[in-house]
Amino acid sequence: MGRIRSLFEKFRPSAAGTGSSAGGGEKSRWVVAGLGNPGAEYARSRHNVGYRVAEALAREAGVELKTRKFKGLLAEARIAGEPVIIVKPLTYYNLSGECVAAVLGYFKVPPNRLIVVHDDLDLEPGRLRLKQGGGDAGNRGVRSIAATLGSPDFIRVRVGIGRPGLGAESKEHVLAPMSAREIEEFEAAIARAREAVEAIIHEGLERAMNRYNQRA
């Protein structure tokens, strides 16, 4: 982890947080990271909502997440005319920071140009919540990214999956495969999350928050 953090620090822009390059007013590209776990056994889980949003973004942009680098799958795309790196970390959810920090370091992207898409137990199923910075609310993937970057100042798109029923454990709820009906019901939320990411890039976070931080 120390080596990855060193890589990130090496390429951190001198005007971090502005989105500008060290050479002038040119904006940095965006990085969008959808969190999840690799492997067929997790493909239908609620914890992999972030993966599915990343895949939806790639499809919409006409690219494939097939470049294996920095412990993840990457695709370079253009969204709303902006250059974007779409990432699916392959480190397992709780170590997502290892991949994300390496990507930001290599492409010289400051934390405020990073959008992380992840599931959220505290939101009703299908509801979205956009924010920048703050705590991790117990999400270990977000915690890993903040710790490895040394900054919490990235944008989060939280996709609600709801709490498990009485007597059920949260771990089982997030990792167990969803039924075909549940997956179908989540399709609308995944589409809205994709649109929210596109809105952040095209219109800015504040406008996107005004639109998507409403009850679904």
C-alpha cells in the first residue's frame, strides 16, 4: 500500500483539488470506479451494483472494460465530451483503494475528479445519494480508497440496497445472489446511477445532486 501511495503522491498535481494540470488551465480527465467483487459467485450480488453501473457506462460509451492493469479492468471513454477512465477494481471490495490510487497516480488525476459508485445499506433499494467527501459510513471499499489516497475528497454515487430483514445478517444480504426478479428491479436504479455519473461529468456535482438526491 505504501508503494501505491508513493506513486499517487508522485503524480499529485501541485494545485490538487482544482482539476487543473500542473502546466496550466487544462482540466484533468475523470476516473469512475464501480466497486464490487470479482468472480462468478459474486456477479449477482448487491455488493456488485458498482460493477454493473461501470459496465453500463462502458456500454453507453461504446467501449469495453477489458484492459487489465493496476489490479483492475479499465476502459478509456468519452462521456459528455470529457475523457474518462472507467474502472472495475479486481482487488476485492475491501481493498479497492489499491487499484483506484494506482489509476489516479498514473493518469495524474486529483481526488476531486474521481467518482466512486457503490452500494449502500442505509438507503432504500433503488434510491440514489450523491455527495463529495465526508466519512465512509462503514463502507470498507470507500474507506480503503480514502485511506490509500490520503484524502476523502472524492465524489460518491451511493446506490441503495436496503437493510436485510429481521434476523438476517448484513454480510449475507450484500454477498448473496439476487433472484432474477430482484435483478430486474435493480435495472432502473443502475440506469439512474449511470445517468447520475454522466450528469456529474456534464453539468457538475451540484446540479446532479439537485436532480438525483430525491426520493426515487
